[in-house]
Amino acid sequence: MRHLLQAAVRNPRTAAAILLLMLVALAGTLSYAGFIVVGTLAGYLGTSRFLAGLLLGVLFARIPWVAQGKLRTVGLLPRTARRPVMLALLVLALATCLYRGQIVAALFPGFASGFLLAYPRMRTAFVRRTLASLFRPRGDSPPSPRADDGVIDVEFREKKD
């Protein structure tokens, strides 16, 4: 991580261009995986891609709602159900592509489902490392790597009456 940050500081334009290209590739991959999911769902439901996409749009839509003076979003699926339903749809598309023998097409929903599973961990790891590199502890020396979290370090001072 340190080497990547040093390279980004040395050549910020190159680092920004590489990051932008990586984000474009990720967006394209996830968009094509969504296209495959819509096509698979349309095939199973016996409808057009438009109607299957509309059905998924209604299913995953989040609408702003003001209740008790607070802005919230309301949708058909609760927050805890969105990720498992997305994963189930991606696995369905992956299994369908593999059953039909479309190996290259199966790579896209496979990558998207892996990304969907790994994203929360990647986000927390990235935020922790970024914050750790920006905000160092203010002590005289850095904490020792052998520090045990189960040990409580306490100083005792005598009080003079």
C-alpha cells in the first residue's frame, strides 16, 4: 500500500488515469453481468428483456420518503434482503451460463458475485488502512507489534497527604 501511495504521489496524473481505467473496466464488467442477469430472468419468465429489467428495477428501487421529520428511503426489499437477492440472481445467471456451456459469459456473473461478496471487506480494509496512514498515534514511539490487547497497562502513583 505504501508503494502504491508513493507511486501516486510521484505521478498523480498516471495514477488517476490508471484508477479511472480500472473503474471503467469494473463498471463495464458489472453492467454486462447485469445484462446477462436480465436476459436470464427474461428467459425463465418468458417475457422480454424490457419487462424483466422493469421488474428488477421495481424490485430494487429505493424511493425517498419523509416520515417523522426524517428523510428515509423505502423500497420493496428491506436492506438486509437486497444483497442476498442480488447474489441469488447472479448465481442463477452463472449456473444458467455454465449449463448452456457459455464459459466466457459465465465469467461476468461469477466475477460480479465474487465482487459482491468481497466488497464490504475490501471497503473496510481500505478505509482502515487509509485512516491508519493518515492519522498516526501521537505517542512518543509507535506501538509495539507484540502488544497484546488482553493486557491492561496501568500506572500507579502515590498520593501525598
